[in-house]
Amino acid sequence: MTYVLTGTGLLVAIGAVAYYWRLAAIREMLGKRLLAPAVGVEQGFVTVKPFARRRFLVPILFGIVVGLVLIFLFSWPINISIGLAFAISLMGFEVDAWIYETRLTKIETQLADSIDLLVASLGAGSSLQASLVQAADYTENPLKREFSELVARLRLGDSPADAFGLLEKRVPTETFQLLATSLVVNWHVGGGLAETLSGVGKTIRDRLAISRQIRTLSTQGRLTTITVISVVWFMAAMMWQSDEVRFVGFVNSQPGSWLLAATLTLQGVGIALVSKISRPRI
């Protein structure tokens, strides 16, 4: 019991120290930005971290690990292990693409709702910065975090054009590019921002509606691909159950192992091709 309490206390102390040093580093960075000269400061302190990005290395590493485990731990044939690792890596790419698209769709839907709030606030006579603060207060993450950082940069004295451009880089989608371009043009030229943002919001909603229709129409192709692949694996499982000795002997033979490796490779290529066809750019 004493060791548990001691370990818990050490973990809490380490966490508190790390949290304090993080706050100190943030305060130091903000102090440098406020005291530094206005010319040439942006590049020294601004780091662009994308809101969401594809992680291509993770599926590749996972497929390599699976292949090595099958070869050295389970003594599977090398060609079958490579084919299975290749198929798993491509399926991992599809899972990563689905997560990436889900996050982008969520933040774009939040943006469309927040633009309606911005239009109402601007129409009531509020400034753009105050309207962004209200939008950040009423929305949820992940858009809340992006709007909060945008407002913080404007309050720290960043150029509005640079702050809007940074938002476009952090969320590199067509909708955020349209929003950032509209805000920058209005900042330099002037005019009715509420009317401009109203048109932007309508465009974003139309784009989201078209995206949903395309995903609905492409669902049939994806389900067909999943069904065909599932049938192949189901038939292989039935053959293994009906005559295990002959099935294992066929797989361990040279022609059988190469045929199985070719089947796994073609399945991975088929998944990639169907995914590419069913994701048109809007």
C-alpha cells in the first residue's frame, strides 16, 4: 500500500511540474511576441500544425509488423505473409482515410452553423472579432479550438490577413479557403461582410449536401467490394473446415502459396481502386 501511495504521489508531482513548465513556456513565448518588433516576427513564432492529416506511415508499419510476426513467429510462407501484409496495409489506408474524412466533415458542418451565427452577430452591429468570440463560445471542438486560436492571434496584434491565412493552412479544405479568402478580401476592400458570409455559408451547405449524395451513391460499390472479399474468405474457411489436411497441404505447396499470395495482393489493389473511384473531389 505504501508503494502504491508513493508511486501515485510521484506521478502527481511529475504531472504538476510538467504542467507548470508548459504554462511558463507559453507565457515566455507570448512575452517575446509582445515585446518583439513588428517586422519579421511572424515567421519566428508561428508554427502551422494541420488540424487533421493523413498518417500514411502507421498502416505501413502495422503491415510490416504483421508480416514479420507471421514469418518468424508462426512460420508462415514468406510470399503469403507479404501478400497479407500488403492487403492489411491498404485496408489500414482506408481506415485512416475514413477517420480523416469524418473529422473534416464534422468541422465543415460546424463551420456552416457558425457562419449563420456570425452573420446574425454582424447584422446586429458587432465587430468581426466580437462575432468570432461569440461563435467560439457557442460552438464545440474541434472548430471551437480553431476559432479561439484565431481570436487569440488577433488580440495579440497579428495581422488579420496573416491570422486568416493561418486558419486556412491549419484546416486545408475548400470551405475554409473560401472563408479565409472572403475575410481577407473584405478586410482590405471593405463592404458588407454579413452578406458575403451569408453567401459563403450557403455555398458550404450546398457543397456538404452534394458530398452526402455522392457518398450515398458510392455506398453500393463499397458494399459490393466488401461482399466479394467476404465471400472469398468465407469459402476459404469452409474448405478448411471440410478438409483441413488437404487445404493446409495446398496452401503449403508452392503453387498454392503463390496463388494465395496473388489473391491477397489483388484484393488489396481492388480495395484501393474502389476507394479511389468512390471519392471524387467536389
